Amino acid sequence: MKIFLSGIEAGGEFPLVEKEFKEFKWMLCSYYYLKQDVFEKVLKKSELMMIDSGAHSFQKGKKVDWQNYTRRYADWISKNDSNKILGYFEMDVDNILGYEKVLELRSILENASDKIIPVWHKNRGIEDFKSMCKRYQGKIIAITGFKNEDIRDDQYILFLKHAWDNNCKVHCLGMTRQKILTKVPFDFVDSSSWKQKAIHGNIGNKKVTKEYSRNYRYNVMIENLKLAINMQNEYYMKWRKVNND
């Protein structure tokens, strides 16, 4: 299992983080927030990367030219692809546009790269998941890890097994709930919890004072990032034989 840490490109902290770490393992960045100079630096320091479309970062309450945004995303992919980048997540905005439109946007992206990762949602139906696994054999597919949204906790292993039976690797988005990760050996997951904990004044599971968090927020963030890197190593070692890594 490779845990991709997300959120490093947003919020302006990267110049400080860059000074602290000579290299990263697995990082996920959002196209929406990603500045070119930051992308190039993260890519250089990372063993592997994934890129999210960023579609969910700006859709609420905004009028969006989805075709134009998707074409710009596709153009950026064409210009910046690297062997270090495992994949690019599709524009999974079913809740806004409907699935048929999502398929149109996916087609635009797939004309730019063969590394586009489809993201299944329950509105598409279980038969669509099965057909997606057949179509994307040998590639990465994605499901969501948000609790009580698309998939019940006890169902994840069933989704993973079906994907593996079709020679697909599975990325579970937004999943670092250790209760699940100790039981379900996803190929890939991602989370920004290291950053969220810093924002809310936690170092790992330990709450720090508001004063300390306010005055030493950078220190809190760095300590959380170090703990997240330890978590990357822990789960990689736990599941590497199962994942054939």
C-alpha cells in the first residue's frame, strides 16, 4: 500500500516544507491549486506522484466552464507528464453534471493520456463498477473513502477483490482511517489529514494548546508531516507482499 500525502501544494507552506525535507515518497497534488514552479519541485523531490483534477475544490456555488477547464487540464497533462506520475484523476462531477457529461469530459482527458483514473460513485451503479474494471484492466481505478458515502466499510474488501480479479489496481480517495487500512490492503490511498491536524492544533492524536498551535503552526505542521511519512512506511511494509510491491 502506498499512501499518497496530499495538500502540500495549497496554502503557501511549501517553501518552508521544502527546506525541511530533501525528498518525499508518494505525493498527490491538485491541478487546481498547483503552481508550475511548485509542481516541478515536488516532482523532483518525489518518488511518485498523482494529480487530482481539483474539480471538487471550486464547484460549490460557482459557475464553471467545465469543458474549458477540462481542456486546460488535459493540455497541462500533455505538457507535464512524467514517468514519476502514476495517474491523473478524472473530472468526477456526476453530482453537478450527470454521468453522461462526465464521460464526455473523461474522453477529453483520455485523448491526452492513457493514465486517466476513473472514479466510481454509487450513482453509477454496481454494474458500472464491474464494467469499469473490465475496461481498465492493467490500470488504476478509484473509489472514495469518505465514511458512509459511496461504500460501507465492510464492503471495501469486496470492491478490492473484484478489481484485482480484473487485474486493476485500486486507489481509495481520502482514506487514511487506520481501522480500514489495517484490514483492507488497497494499492493506493491518499489523505491530507496530516495538514488538517496541524490546522486544528493536533500533533498526531495529541492536542496542543491554541497558543502553541498559533505561535508554532509551522512546527506543528512539520511534526505531523513526519508522522505521516512514518505512516507511509508502516503500511507499505505491512502490505507490500500482498500488493506485490
